[in-house]
Amino acid sequence: MSFLLFGGPVVLLVSLSIAVSVGAVAVPAGTVWGILANKLSPRLVEQTWSHGREAIVWNIRFPRAILAMMVGAGLAIVGASLQAVTRNPLADPHLLGISSGGAFGAIFALLHSGLFLGVLTVPLMAFIGALTATLIVLGVSRLADASSADRLVLAGVAVSFIIMAAANGLIFLGDPRASHTVVFWMLGGLGLAQWDHLIYPLVILILCGAWLTLRTIQLNAMTIGDETAATLGIAVARFRLIVFVIGALITGVMVAFSGIIGFVGLMVPHIARMLVGGDYTRVLPVSALVGAIFLLWADIAARTVIAPEDMPIGIVTGIVGGAFFVWLLGRRSL
Amino acid sequence: MKSIILTSLLLSLSAGLASAETSVQSCNRTVTFDAPPERAVSNDVNLTEMMLVLGLTDHMVGYTGINGWNKLDAEMREGVAALPELSERYPSKEVLVGADADFFFAGWNYGMKVGGEVTPETLEPFGIQVYELTESCTHIMDKDRASIEDMYADLTNLGAIFDVEERAAALIEGYKADLASFTDSLQTGKPLRAFVYDSGEDAPFTAGLYAMPTALIEAAGGTNVMNRFEKSWGTVTWEEVVEQNPEVIVIVNYGEVTAEQKREFMMSNPAFAEIDAIKNDRFVTLEYVEATPGPRNIQAIKTLAEAFWEN
């Protein structure tokens, strides 16, 4: 565990520096470090590079890398929390209808409403869609009395299917030549990252992440069972729903800026549990760390495998996620 | 006396500076250029060709979005020989900034995606100005149906941006004269019903009211049977095609499936056997670069007219 405590952040920083150094355009490592040093302390290093190079490193790659870390960490801790409260190892942020709501909002903005608020239209509509879907799932779970673990998952899946069908309807009714715009959004990508947008995922991640971190004891209790948790004084149904809403907030803001990136929320908690065991006081922070590192590397792969093209990051996480699950099946226990 | 000279000098200087600034309308934005761009990038064959016919290759640093989907024909390959292809498909921000570009000539679904990574708004902080292809404006605002005037407008605006207005005006005059003399000598009749077949077997992908082929067909004396389809390009049903009974089918040629294969598909399907165009085997092929807005539209109209009215 102490290895992770020190080694983890080191790996994260190394990954970050690699992410900022590689990409479609070859920028020498010396230039990258010069640019970063100059940002910390102006004119520290003599400027031997063009403004274009500086813009690439500081305004394109750096915000993108930071967004990768936030999305990776966010999706991972949501996955871990949902897996705890639903006691379902396949629970993931996209399972409970949140992402299909986000997709609906984004598709509506991309194909039908036009960008009436400029660059922030799609993220805002996606976030509203995600929250609306969350409210629908909460409504359904209340009407169907589905606040137990399995029934909540079922309610989420059902709502997810319905919303996705509506979203697909929007795609069909929209301009077909523009449908690849939607496909790209749904496959996930970090290309829209820019400095002044990063504040939104950051604030929500810090606030909701802190809330979850303060409740790791309750999360532990939930993994054992509803009855056990109840005897420990936890209002089980209510706690489950609150965790769901917190998860929806994080997922909503992440999906708003990066599209639907699958498998991170599903796999990373399992990896974390393999590394540090089942105690959520460790699983939660380790999931965040591993999620951030994983998505940084997935983004590096997405930007370099078919350079100068930018592969949607969902393809990378899908391949790795699928392979991971094949491997997981080979193990005895899940 | 001195002050008068000084003042008039200053006035003429500022007038000179003011006239160096050009403003053009790009879809719903007004874009102002202090000087002609020196490091331009264009996306897709037809837009790149517009840059070529205006003789702007020494203002360009590259092009994008061609070899991923289409192949350059011999004529174009010669024109862009000195320029690198920066990206086989749509470029990313990094590719454009990495080329130190200051100008990007593209269109919606011709290099830019609505709400995507590369748009006039996202490129502005990097000092890259964008001029959008007029035909593609339908994706972000209300626009009239497509017409050859869209292409002339693009050439005129590019002429203004790059300070080659006379060249652009001369080209447009030439095209108009060419077209006029051609259509004058043409024996046309009632507008011929034409259907544009781009691709698709279970459902046909065709050009609607807002796409260039509709304008080309009309200029050639025909009418697009799908011109009530209020979209740019889109998918309709075969039933609609059979119902409209076109007299000639215009195939758009590009990509993996050949024009011959598309003709084969239509000729061999028994559901289409009663369509006039199939009964009389009337097909005409347009290359992708001819069917999308660009200088080759003139040749496209001639090709269509010759096929419609072969006397």
C-alpha cells in the first residue's frame, strides 16, 4: 500500500509528462519542458520554439491530459461506489441510464437545436440530459418500489434502453451526413478539452469525491449486505439512492465533456481491489489513481496509434476492457 | 502648411490601412482579414480545387481530408504536388496548429463537425481564421436551396480574402459565359426527371433540395425527383424512387463501390424494372469532385446536359 502511496503519484506524473510530449506533431522533449518551465516562471528558458508549438503543448495537450485524469478518476470512483451499493460487479457509471440521458442531450444539441450557447451548448445539454435521466430512474424506482440493489439496476437498465431508443430516433431524424458527428461523440474523445472548461469537472469531482471519501465506511457495510448495513445504522435504501445521485452528477459532467467512455468505471475498481483488497478506504483513492493513469495512457494511444488521426478513445478502452474481462473470466472468483 | 501636409499624409495612410482590411460573410459570421493569409489549409477535393484555380498554392501549407476517402485524379495531383497532405481524414486541432496555419478553408461535414473539436470557435484562440463553404451552411443556419451561385460566392469571397479579386471575377465570368453558350446551343424539352444515386442498397442515399446536384441537374434542364426532400444529403426509400419514376439516374462516383457496380445493382433488382431510367438504361456518372461545390460543377452541368439531351 505504501508503494502505491508514493509510486502511484510518481507514475501519474510520469504519465502526464509523456502525454504532454507525444502527439500528432513531433515536439522535442526539450521544447516541451522549456514551454512548461516558462509557464511556471516566465523567461526561465530562452524561447526557441514557435507560438504554434507552445499552443500545442500548453493549450491542446495539457488541458487534454488533465481532462483525461479527471474523467478517468471520476468514472472509476463512480464505478467503485456503484459496485459497492448494488453489490454487482458489473455495475458501471453507464449502466443506470445516466449516460444515455447524456447522449440524448448531446445528440439533441448536435443535430437539432443548433449551438445556441456556443461551445458550451453540447456539454450543458448533455449534463441536463444526464440529470433528467437520473430523475427518471429515481421516479421509476420509487413507483416500482425498486430501491433494492437488483431492482435499482433493473430500473436503470430499462430507462437506459428507452432513452437510447429515443436518442437513436433523433439520430435517424437528423441529417445523415452529420450522424458521424454523433458517432464520434458517443465513442468518446477528449479533443474538446480547453482550459476554461476544466473548472466544471474539477469542482464536481472534488465536491462529490470528497463526499464519497467521507463515506467509505458505509460503502464497506453496503458491500456485505443490506441487512448487515441496516444493523450498522445505515438507512440502506436512502444511502443507495444518494450514492446513485452523486454518481450521476460526476458521470453527467464527465460525459458532458468527453462523450461516453466505456469500461473505465467497470474495470478499474476491479483492478484496485486486486491491488489493495476490498476495503473502500483504500479502493476509492486507488481507483481514482488507477483510473487517471489508465485514461491518460488510453488517450496517448488514441492520439498516436493512427497519427495524425485521432482515434476515439472509447475504442481503446473498449478493446482493453474486453481483453480484461476475458482475463477476469479465467480467474476463479470475480 | 506643414500641418496640412502631415494631416493629409496621415489620412491617406489610414485610408490605405483601412482598405487593406477585408471582411467576408462566412455562413452566419463576418470574418475580417488584416492581410491575405500566408499559411492556408483547405479540406477535401472540391475546396482544394477552388484554391488551385485561383492560383493560391503559394499561400498554402497543405491540405487535408482527401486520400482517406477519395483518390486525387491526375489533374489535381499535379496542382498539389508541392503541398503535403497534413491528414488523410478531417484534421485535428493539433495538426492545424502544428502546421502553424493561419487559415482553414473547410465546410460543415467537409472538414468540420458541428459541436466537434475543429470549428471556427475552437480554432480562433490559436489564430486560425476559418471560411466556411457556402453550401454547407445549411447545417448551422437556415439557407436557401443550393445553387451554382453558392460556388461563385465562395470564389468571390476567396478572391477578396487573398486579394485576387480580378482573378476570381474573371474565372466566374468565364464560367458563366461557358455555361450560357453551352445551354444556348442545347435543344431541351420538358425538364427531365432525374434521381441522384449516391450509395446504399437497403435504402438509397441521395441529394435533396439543399445539395449541389439539385442545382446542377436544374441547370442542365432536368429536375431532381427528390427536390421536395428538405435536406442536404439524406436517405430516402426505394418506394419513393419507384413512385417518382425518374427518367435518368445520376450516379455519384467515389470510394470503394464503383459506378458500374451501382448501375448493376439498380439494373438487376426486379423491384426497379418498371422505372423509366432502368427500362431505357439511362445512367450518367458524376465524379464526387464534380457533384460537390467547386469549379468542376461547370463540367458537371455539361456532362449532365449531354446525357439528358443526347440528340
